[in-house]
Amino acid sequence: MGTIETLTRTFEFSEYISVLEISYLLASILFIMGLKKLSHPDTARNGNLWAAAGMGLAILFTILFHKIKMEDGTFEGIHNIGWIIVALGIGSVVGWMAAMKVKMTAMPQMVSLFNGMGGACAALISLMEFPKMQNMLASSAATNMFNGEALAILLGLGIGGVSFAGSMIAFGKLDERIGDIKSPILRYINLFFLFLLLAMVVFIMTMTPHKDSNLMIYLLALLALFYGVTFVMPIGGADMPVVISLLNSFTGVAAAMGGFLYSNQAMLTGGILVGSSGTILTILMCKAMNRSLLNVIIGAFGGSAAGAGQQGDKTVKEISLSDAAVLLSYSQKVLVVPGYGLAVAQAQHLCHELEHLLGSKGVEVKYGIHPVAGRMPGHMNVLLAEADVAYEKLLEMEDANNEMNTTDVVIVIGANDVVNPAAEDDPSSPIAGMPVIRVWEAKNTIVMKRSMAKGYAAIENNLFFMPKTRMLFGDAKATMQKLIAEIKNL
Amino acid sequence: MTEILKFFMEYREAIFIIILSVFLGIEVISHVPSVLHTPLMSGANAIHGVVIIGAIIVMGHANNVLAMILGFIAVILGTLNVVGGFVVTNRMLEMFSKKKKQK
């Protein structure tokens, strides 16, 4: 163990390194303050800038002042600075362009993509550090690799690899390039792979280090990538936000492993902060859907027999555009409940236009936002904010439900499971117990939908067959346009 | 048993930082309104891009071509995570602040 310590752990005093450590302390403080500010609406934007400043500081000072002690006792700074700057430049330009160009509706998959990049980065670091460490231990004739550094390297590789592969699959699913593969056998395969992954980490640590024998570490990398794919593959598209949040915290932990390896406090605090806050965020999201994390991962949703018995020959009632226009124009209070369909159709601006139009006729229009509507919690808020909808018009689910009795018309735009009464009155339903927006309590409900297809939970929605419900079929954007034209013509 | 105790003593500083940071992370975001879930996730996503420091260190001490290439890729990937993450988050939050001004 001693040799490794001299490489990465025991520094002698040097002004450079002191300055570097102080910069890391500042960066850690900026990360913490940034994250704190990010969780309040008024300060969120500043918080993001603070965290970015901390990152810039840590990167700059690492390039300038990072030194490691060599075996002969001299300190050596960072080499290849030219190439590092080129790489930083390429990453910055590509990252900036991608982030500026992406549409607000495609934000979740972008976050997933960037998360995957971080995971891959962590995995690559481990892949390069392992041979160095093994060679070092081999030359000191160690009999095993049971030490913190080896553990950090192996876990960094495993977690980073899973995070990378998983994020890529999540990206593909959200971008609708990859479908779901649902098979109960996959659960057992996954469990087996997880076990194998852990067993391999332990096995490598007990191996006697040999110079330049890196087969096992490559196998571990492959296994991690493979497990990442099979881990996300069976999870349905609607659960992707939870998965991305989970993988986000994974990457945080992988980054912290790097911090442990290099005794780098900025990496350690930054990584763990994201790891723990990401886990809490994941749990908050699961809570909003009234499901356990395990339930999401195992993927109990979809294709189940529950609710199948209800598929009788029930009739739905359609409403014509002109009737809808009249109904809306002569109500006093209208509530819009947006869902993923609104995001897909990019209809958020039209939504705002409708709100404006009805507002000018004296109709009070508000939005009822289910915490998990869309593809990510808060996704609808971001989209509607993009369309200039005023913050105070957005009601959270409970407030929306409280006002439901006095609401004349609810317009459901591309939402399904979040307004499904089965969550409250059918205990056998897969979404039983999930809090929903009780749109059926309003005097009238208009559901805008492309077809009678089921939502992500793949279950029937009785709302569509209720006496007060009228359907308005078609693409959300096209239908909204026609509806607005119709109201203008009144 | 002594192995575990030794392990703890040797890495106690890191273990303390890890445990305290876990509580800090939970505490810092536990009262976040659901409106901010997506930007917060995105912001946290950018912060774990701090892994780029590791990539810079690896590349800064790379002494063969393979390590150089891998390090180069790692730095690019890390930068993508950092820059992309912060810019995306900023874009999302820009929309909220625009709202504030119009009020």
C-alpha cells in the first residue's frame, strides 16, 4: 500500500499545492452554494452560475498548479497542456452548440446525453489508472490489490460504465430511437449481471498484481457497459426521468471515486453532493408517482393483465371544434392540464395564445401541473415558461384539485395516466394510489388526444368514457390551431 | 477486523468528507419545489462534470500514445458534460427569470 501513497496521497508542503487546495476549497463552497441556490426559484439562475464559476476555478488551477511527487522525490506538473487546451476547446464548442441548439422539448434526452459523457469520462480515467497502479504494486511485490485506491478505480469504472451505457439507452428511448424490451426473464438476467459485476470487483482486488496484465479490467469495463444496457432496456419510456436522475447520481458517485483516488477534495465533494442529492431527487420523483424505486427498476408497469377486463365496448363522445370553442368562450373558469403530448407537439405557445384569447373574453384560465407530467418533473413548467405563461397561472396538483369543483371546463392536452381515475378507484390498477389530477370533478372535460391509444402505463383510462368527458382527436398542435381560429371567428 | 479498522484509519478524512457530503446533499435540496426539479437535475448533472479534473490529471501525466489518446477523449467528454450541462441549465432558468421581470 505504501507505494501508492507516495504517488497520490502524501504531499510535502509546497506553495503551489497549497494554492491548489485552497482553490478546491473555494470550488467546493461554490458547488454547495450553487446547489442550494438552484433549489429556490428566485436564485436558481445565480446558483447555476456560481457552480459554473467553481468549476472554472477548479479546472484552471488544476492545469496551473497540479503537481505529483515522482519516485525520485521531485515534483512534476501537468504536461501536454497544449493538447489539454485543444480538448477543452473542442468539448466547449461542441457542448455549447449542442446545448444552445436543443429544443426545450428535447431537454431530457440532452441531460441524459451529457450525463453519459461524464460517466464515460470517469470510466476512462479508471481504465488508465488501473494499469499504472497494478504495475506499481507488482514492482513492490504485493500479493493482492486490497486497498482503497484499487476499490475506487474499480468502482469508478463499474459505475461510470453503467452510467454511460444506461444514459445512452435512456437517450435513445426518449429520442424514440429505441423501443422497450419487456421480458420478465430480463430481471433475473439483470440481477445476475449485477452480482457478476460486484463479484468481479472483489475478485480483481484479491488478484496478485502482475505487470501489464490488464485483461480483467477490460472485461470489467465490457461487463459494466453491458449491464448498463440491460439495466435500462426493460424500463418503460415514462420512467426515463427517474432513470436519468438515478444515473445522474451514479455518475456523481463515479466522479467521487476519482476524487478519492487522487485525494482531490473538489472531485470528492462535488461528486458525493450530486450522488446524494441525485438520489433524493430520484426518490422525490418516485414518491410523486407513488411508487418505490425498486418498482421502477424492476419495471412492473405495462403489459400486465390488470385493467384488461374493463375493455368493453364503451363509447366515447367526440366534440366538434365549434362546440368546443363555444363551450370555452362562455365558461368562467378553464383549467388546462398539459401532458407529454403537448411537449411532443410543441403546442406550448399555442396554449399561451389560447389562454390569452380566452382571457380577453373574460375567461379565467389556469394550468394544472401534475408533478410528473411530461418526461421529467417540472418539464411542463419549463415548457410553459418558454411560452411566456405567467408563473402564478401554474397550479400545483393539490391546488388544481381544490379548485376543480368550481371549474367549468378542463382541457386535457396529451395527458393520460396523470388524469386516470383508476388510480383512485381501482385498487388492482398498476397505477393505484398514484396521486392524479381529478379532472372528472369539473363540470366538463375536453380531452385532446391523437388517438385512443393508451398512455405509458399501458392501461385503459375510464375518464374517456365518463358522461362529462368529450374527446377532441388529433395532433395537439393542429387541433389547438383550429380551436383558436374557431374561437376568433365566434 | 483489523484490516477494516486499518482501512478506516487510513482513509478516515475521505470517509468523513463523504459521509458529511451525503447529509449536505440531502439537506441542500430537500425543500426544492417540483417546478425546479428538471433544472436542478440538470445543474447537478453539470456539477458531476468535475470528474474532468481527473481527466486533466491523467492526461497531464500521460507518458504513452494510448494514454494520450484516451486522456484526450476523456477531457473532451468531461468538458461536454460541464459546458453542455451548465449552458442547458442556464437556458432553462433564463425562462423563469424572464417571467419575473415581466410581472
